[in-house]
Amino acid sequence: MDISQINDYLYIASLPRAEDAEAIRDRNVSLIINMIFIRPPSVYTQPPFRMLTLRTFDFVLLPIPIAKLRKGVEVALPVIQDGESVLIYCHAGRHRSVAMGACILIAMGYTADEAMQIVREGRAVADPHAGHIERQIRKFEDEWPTQDNSSIG
């Protein structure tokens, strides 16, 4: 199982396998955010899991749309505020899921630099400083409302 705990409520992974479901459930994960085009094993689309699919590319010329990052954050925040955890995955858990994880942390009150550092420390293969990824993380930070979203942070 290729899953990394970033903090008490956030996990980043590569595409999970069906046999990982019990271990993921044991981590109090209720929301799974899929950032790729590959469909997950069906176990992740059934309770207690809720699947949010935000299909994106990991390609320099096709940056992750800010609207998709915002959607993921807006769905994740209430889950976290309810005391449950979120798992984000992409193909290798290096770029797209890392961008989404960093944006969730930004929404929780961290700066982009702090968020990227936290994700990098929690997941050795994370590469938030890839140009096309860092650029979108910073753009998200610039556009995210500045009101107090850090009640859990």
C-alpha cells in the first residue's frame, strides 16, 4: 500500500488497490479524491467511502484547473471539520494529489510554502516544487478567500 499520512486528517497516495480498503477505512478516511482518469476499485465508491473524481492531467502544458482544486477543497473542508479524514490520490502520488493536499492545507490556514513543506515532509516522493504544480498551488493561495478558514488547522 502506497499511502502517506500528511497530518491527522490528510493522506496522499498513488492509486489504491481493492485490498487496501480495510487499512484505509481504519484511518478514518471517509472522502477519497481521485485526481486521475483511471476508475478506482468499486469498493471505494461504496459506503463508508465517498468518492470525488476530479480528472486532471499531469502535464506542463495542461495545468490543474484552479476550479478543480477549489472544488476538492470545498468538499474536503466539511469532512475534516466533522473529524474525518481525506485521502487524495493520483497515479504516483507525486504531483496532482500533492497539489490538492497543499491546497487543502492552505484553506486550513497554512501558507503555500508551509503547505508544500508539510506535504513534502509527509510524503517522500511528493514534488510540490515541479513548476506546473507549484504555480497552481501559489495561484490557489492568491485566489482563496482570506477569511478565517483555519478553525482546525
